[in-house]
Amino acid sequence: GMFGRLASRGYAAAAQARSVLENELAAIRAAGTWKGERVIKSKQGAHIHVDGSRGDILNFCANNYLGLSSHPEVVQAGVDALKMYGAGLSSVRFICGTQDIHKDLEQKLAKFHEREDCILYASCFDANAGLFEVLLGPDDAVLSDELNHASIIDGIRLCRAKRFRYKHMDLNDLEDKLKEAESSRLRLVVTDGVFSMDGDIAPLQGICDLAEKYGAMVFIDECHATGFLGARGRGTDELLGVMDRVQIVNSTLGKALGGAAGGYTVGPKPLIELLRQRSRPYLFSNSLPPPVVGSATRAVELLLASNEIAQSMAAKTMRFRNAMTQAGFTISGAAHPICPVMLGDAQLASLMADDMLNFGVYVIGFSYPVVPKGKARIRVQISAAHTDQDIDHCVDAFIQTGRKHGVIS
């Protein structure tokens, strides 16, 4: 009957979709860009246990820059918050999902970044998705670095401002675009502070000079800088001496600040208040769970109390970069704990990463679409939790696998 015919058409549609998806998956595998997931059976840290590998593995590919993901005080603060405030709030912030700990963390983050106010999100992806649509309308213009993070690109897609994309870190091109945008009401220059794939640092002094010359504001995404760049770990804006010239900062709690989850926007009070009224990811997502808030708060407190953790990064980073360069590898970026070992070929990057695991070192090959075609690499990330011995072990493993694959002689 009728139902049978409709049902069989439904099955046919599902079968067609399945074959489209399977072809797509086969193409990814054939291109050598398949991303498998290795399973960790321990806490995140410099030393981990990986399913299928024996013993202790050195982890060199987490964003755990300060080693705070498994810091005893950070963990304990999460446990305490879980017991006192519960597992989660089953609610969004404006309904009944705001606790005193959320307000406290926001105040501490605003203080840490020396900005007027702060709003928390479930992730920095959400912070980037929420900001541009609220701040910029059809009369405004956004000028974005072509290599900005995917979440920034998505956030900009949601807003109705005029869009200008400038060449990566190219101040001349940015100036041309600023001239083109002069008739707009608000102009916002948007850049990652540190670009996560290359570990290169945006020329913020030049960007701020141009923004001031053409009456624009500056926004930076600080996910790969907060907590460890700059003398007090405040970020790229501190490192380059422009804290008072960058108006809006988005960053994450999911990397250096305890590594759990969550993101935030800091900036002018009226902007933060408007985001609480209008930002969709904020209005329509559950509040950050108490244990996540507890852990992040303790991480921020540790950094407010002392510059030591932030400063231990620099020497370790240079130890790795210098040894690898001497061995003949090409490391892109400069003086940042993101150390991309450039290999070019996708399959080579993934085979070398597999071989590194046999030497007890966990690293991951990055290839298209995460990085441009022909720019495949293994991205090594140094943490304050790595010892000099850990770093030397990693370099040694690279030298042995690099020789095996003919990357170095």
C-alpha cells in the first residue's frame, strides 16, 4: 500500500546518502589526510598512557602549555566545585544558570587581561560565533587575516558587515583594505594573536598603528597565547606592548588555563552587556559546569599570583627549536611553543608521527584541510611540564625517524 511505497522511497534516500558519505570517506583515506584518534588512558600531561602502546609516552601535541591540566591544585578546585555546586546547571545563564563562581571567574579574567568586563562561553569557538553578529551590522566593516582560525571565519560569516580579507600578516594589504572600508560606521580589524598552525605572531604594533590612523578597532583571538606569552603571561598584546590599544580579546580556558573547556570575551563593558542580551551561543547554551569553572578559576589565580609558570616556557621552547634546527629540520614560527616541523607531504607526516610513537613520543601529522596542500607538518607543542630530558628525548626520536624517511641526512 501507500505506506510501503513511501517507506521504500525513504530507504532509497537513506541508501543514497550512505553511498555519498562512504565515497567522501574513501576520498579522505585515499588522500592520506584521514585523522585517526589515539586513545589516552590517563590524565593529560607531559607523560601519558596511550591505548595500544606500552609504558610511558611523552606527549608533545597538547595545548597544555603550562601543564595545568593535571596540576593538583587545579584538579582539587574542580573536585571542590563539583561537590559544592553540582555536576551542572541544566540551564542557560539568564534563566537559572548563573552561580557566584561564574561571576567570580569573569571578574578574575577581566582583571587578568586588564579589560573592563568579561563574558563566559561554553568554548572559544562559541565566543567567536557570538561576537561579530552582535557588534557589527550592515553599515560596518570587518577586516580579517586570511589565515584566521575556522571559528573566526564562521563568526564573521554570521554577521552582516562588509567583509575584507587581508593577506596573512601583511600590513600594506591591511592598509589598502582599511582605505576601502573608510565609508563604514564601525571598522574592526580581526586577527589571531598567535596563529595555531605556524606559531607565528601577528604584528600587533603595526596593526594598532593602522587601526588608529584609520579609526578602526582591533580584536585578537588569544587561544594560543593566554597564560604564557608576555612577561606575566597576559598574551600577545602584553608581549608586544599594546594591551591598551587592543579593544576586544577572545580566548579560551581549554588550553593553558587548565585545559577543560570554556571560552570568553573581554572588552568594553557596554559590549559585554550587549553580548549577554543578544549573543546566541551565550543565550542558548548551558552555563559552564561548576567543576570546569572551579578548575579554570584556580588556574587563573595561580597565574595572577606568580609569573614563574609563564616564564618557564621560553627556555624550553628555545631548547627544542635550536636542537631541531641544528639537526637540519625546518621549524616554522619563532620563539613560540608551537613548533611546526615542516615536512610538506601528508603521507610522510602521518607515517613519521606513527614511527615517533614507537620511540615513546606522541605527535600528530597535520595535513589538508587543517593546513594548506603541500604544507603538511608535525606540530610539536612544548609545555612547561616537559623536562629538559623530555625535550632531548623528543629531538632524538625526530633525528632517528627523520633519517629513516630521508628528511635529514
